[in-house]
Amino acid sequence: MAASDRVAMQLRDRPEYASKPKPLTFAPEATVREAVAAMTARGFGSVVITDQDERVIGIVTERDIMGRVVHENRDADKTTLSDIMTENPRVARETDDVVDWLRIMSNDRFRRLPVVDEDGRIKAVFTQGDFVSYTWPA
């Protein structure tokens, strides 16, 4: 089948979408220590920073914490997530095409993709691993 013949699959149609755990979300004024405690307890590699309407305004990953807190010898009890977050990260709509985002994430070299509903509220976080499994034969 040619690439132009492929049937588009929306992110929300992936089997793992429905079973994904609720993303860890925090307000921008939460501390790094609070986020790390939650990440550790749940085994998550990132937290999504949201406004009061659950709209994504940033993301903080383990790499951000290592580089912007540990490496810079900042106090995790005093450093807020807004101090270290990647602001306005790319977000996908749950109706977006899987292959489009697979290509974008690969080309632009980022590993976590917040997925939002039609109102822009956080629904899930897809990782590179979610997209890699899409490319495997059934």
C-alpha cells in the first residue's frame, strides 16, 4: 500500500489511548519537590503544567529536573515548576493523525506529547514508545 493510500488513524483510536493513566498535572506555582514526589510515586517521567481550566501551559521532564535543578544546584523546595518548565509545548488534538505526530516527534526530537480534547484540556500524554508500537506489525 502506498503512503497516500494509508487510512489515517486518530490518536484517540490507538488501543493504549483509553487505558493510559491520567496525566500528572500541576499548577505552575507547585514546587519541583512536589512534582518529583508524585513522579516517583507513579513512575512517571514528566508532569504537565496546566492552568485552572486544565489547559496545557508547560511540561517538565526528568531531563529538565536534572539539567535545570540538580545541575544548577537549585533548591527543589524553592524552585517552582514555572521556573524550569518548557513553556507552550507542542500539543496534539486527540483527533490528530498518528503518523503525522510520529513524523513530527521523530524529526523534532521530543519524546512526550500532551494530547488535548476539543476544548484544549489535557487528556493523555503519548510517548515515543506509544508511537513506536504503532509501527510494529500486528
